[in-house]
Amino acid sequence: MNDGDENAGRAARSKRADARRNKETLLDAAAAVFVTSGVGAPVRDIAAEAGVGVGTIYRHFPTRADLIIAVYRHQVDACAEAGPALLATGATPHAALGQWIDLFVDFLVTKHGLAAVLQSDDAGFDTLHRYFLDRLVPVCTQLLEAAAAAGEIRTDVDAYAVMRGVGNLCIGADSDPRYDARRLVELLVAGLRRPH
């Protein structure tokens, strides 16, 4: 391989890495806007949050459904990757579990409205739901098992049940300003503690 080929290969890898970072920046911006304004937020708001033009968003995501699905998958991946990192750096496994549940709540708030966007595509929604379960249930299981092994929580806690409970507590939070889903989820996590 000559120097020209090697430099071209490095430039192509660098360009791909830049494109991947730019796309992640767009997805992070869209997620932030979706949390505050819902999935129907204007694309111009997402573009402003990301510091790009509206055309850039449409170049990456031709339809709103494409953007919402990409944000959903991006957040599932971020939530899945956060679990082991929090476990490694958290003060205790229970603290790591609490931090992860907070991220999970943020994710649930962001995905609100996804079903309405995809209701005409049941197969697409089912695929995303399976992806969600396949990626996040094992992470929640790992956090729960670590906290149980440390003697911090009960040993009879099922990850799917906890995630379902958190999800159910988040339903309706947008329709009643007095409803504090985060506080209720905090109580749920505190309730996992082992009785003394």
C-alpha cells in the first residue's frame, strides 16, 4: 500500500467518524427536544438545538418517523451501555440502579408518542419493542443482581417486572401537571430495598 492509499483510507475513516458523531449530535438534540416538547416538535427546533440547518436533518432522516425511530434506537443503545458503566463507577450497586432507572425514565418520556407515529406499521413497532426488550432487560437484570448480591435489595426482583412498573408509573405524567412520575419511580426503587 502506498502513502496515497493509506492517507485516503485514513481520511475516509475520519469522514465516517465525523458523520457518525454528527448523526449522534442530531439524535441527542432530537431526544432533548422530544423530552420537552414531544415527538411532534417542529424540526426547526431540533435543528436549532443541534446547531444545524433543517436540511441537514432531512438529509439524514427523510421523514419524521425515520427520525423518531432513530432516536428510539439511539436511546435504547445509550441506556443499555450506561448500565455497566454506572455499575463500574457508582458508589453502590443500588445507587447505580437508581441512576440507571433515572435514565430509563428519561427514555420512556422521550418515546412517548412513538406508538402513534408507527400505528400504521405494527410490524415495525413490534420489531422496535423486541429490540428494546433484548437490549434493556439484560442490563436491568445485571444491575438488580449486583444490588441483590451486595445485600442492598431483595433477591426476588424480576427485571421485566421492574421495567414494566416504571413504565406504568410514567403513563399519564404528561396529562396531569400534579403527577410526579419521577417521585413515584424513586419510591419504587427505594421499595426494592431488603427489609431489615
